[in-house]
Amino acid sequence: MEYLRVVLFGGFQAAPPSARPLIVPTRKAQALLAYCLVPPGRVHQREKLAALLWGETRDDQARNSLRQCLFVLKSALGSNVSRALSISGDTVAIDAHAVEVDVARFERLAASHAAESLEEAVSLYRGDFLEGLVIDEEPFEEWLRQERERLRDVVMEVLARLLHHQCAQQATGAAMKTARRLVGLDPLQEAVHRALMRLHMKEGRRDLALRQYDVCAAVLKRELGLSPESETRRLRDEILSGAPLAHATLPGHSEEAGSVSAAAIADTRNVAESATDSEVPAPGQRRHRVAFAAVPARVEYHALLEQATRERERLQQLVAELHSRRLLLQGRMEEMANRAMVLKRLLPGDTCLAGPARQLRA
């Protein structure tokens, strides 16, 4: 039996190793295959798969649509590869030994401590998970958002660890490439901007180091309405003065890691504005939890949104603002104080101020 090679980063592609990519003709067939492959080998109930992709139709129609979709998928995979797809009674599964999935390999490599494995993991992340695939079914879209965010978090952490290793090894060129990719994924990471400034100085490019500061300041102003942190401003002043640069914690290590590996940063002020326009939940109504975590060493607040339910509630506007953003950054303590109280009033009993961030993210 031939095995199937599937790429899920940056889009969808499936092919036997020595043949052209297979044509999986419908988006729902692609979505079904992808769902069953994360991870491969897991057994899925037909009822759950039907609800995932045809949740708005009657049960009998959903089951019939699933049956047709499975037929389309088996036909697209061909006689040899389709044997990897196991359909038995009320369950569907894909033989883990018959497929090679980039996401599964990426996660195995990401768990390694070896720089070579981290580099390979980064090379596999060619774009967001199932980029461009849109299925107008809320259960599937919710799963897709969560997986995209989870995998994006993983690649951010991998890049941060790789950057720390490269900086420690004085591999300036490789570190520059990694730092640029981090900034490309999340331009609000000040620790990475500082790393780039230092790397430019190592190459004797004072002009590029100062330009990197300007890029950092511009994006913070545009996206958050904030100025760079004192640490970033201090580094700029050291560069301007011509004095030797003070030692700094490398990105991906110690307290810097929380900032470097954070993903999906957004403007917390928009959250407060959305919350202000929302109604206070009625007694007994399920609410959304918003937790603010202090990182005292960096004078920053991270806000996590944990969705208590998928249903539309009175806080719909707040949830719509945050829908796929689990991690938010507010860079100034004094600017957060009043907004935290607004959210505390809107979400009585569900909002907390605590720290450190890593405990809330666990």
C-alpha cells in the first residue's frame, strides 16, 4: 500500500511520494481529511464528523452528506492510498502508518532541543494551518481557528528558542534571518526588535540598528498607540552615544521569552471599548472569562480570553473583537488600570488580576 504525503501548512496538498498532487475536489472533503489527520490514527465518530461539517442541517441529511463526502474522498485518494482511510460502522479513522503529515512532523521536531531539529521545524511552517480554506460551518471554523492559533504559538516558541541558540553561538546571519521571521509573524515583539538592533550593531550597521528602532516605534504607535518600552529607548540611546552596548537577556530566555513567544497581540483598548458597548450578563448567564496577568519585570499585562461557550451571548461584541486572539498585550500599567476595572464591572466574578503570565497560560 502506498503512503500518502499531506501538507497542511500554507494550504492543502496531498500526494503519494512519487506522483502528482491528488485533486481533492471539494473544500469539505479537504476539511474532513485534514481534521482526521490532526493527529492521524485517531478514531472519529461519524456523528461528530457530521455535526462538525453539516451542523446546520437535519441529522439524516448531515449523515448522508458525510457519506457522500467520504465517497468523494476515497475516490480522490485512489485505490491504493484510499486503504489508509478506515470506515467501519459508526467510525472513521486514518492509518497513522500510511500517511506522512507535515503538522505531525513539525510538532515532533518542535519538541526537540537540537538546533537542527528546530531549524527543520521552522522550514516546515510554510504558512498558517490550512491557509485559504474557508468552510461556512461554525464548529469546523472554531476548530480551525484554535489549531491555527495553537500551531502559530508553537512556531513562535520554536523561533524564539532558535534565536536564543543562534545569538549564543554568535551566528549573526542565521539569527538575523530568524529574528526577521519572528517580526514578520508578530511585528509587536519589542524583544525581537531589540535583538535585531543588536545584531545590526554586531555587523557594524549603526544606520540599520537605528532604522529598526524607527520600525518598532512606528508599528507600536500605529497598532497600539504606544511608545517603545524604556528598555528599547535605552538601547537606542546607547547606539546613538556610541558607547558599548550593555549586556541584555537573549530573546527566548528568562523573562524575555514570555514576550517573544506571545502570539496574536492586539490593542487592549479596543477590547475595553467593545466591552463598554456590551450589556452586563444577566444573573446565572454563562460568561466569558478575561484574565489579566502581570509580568512585573517588564511592566506589561497579558490578557487571555477563555471562551466559556460557543453560543452567541450578550458579550457578542467583545467576543467578536477577540474571536481568535487568545493573548493580548497592554504595554503600560497605568493605561490598563481603568480598563481592567471596566471589564471587572462588566464581568463580575469572571475577571481577575494576577500573575505571573506563565501560570495563566499553563
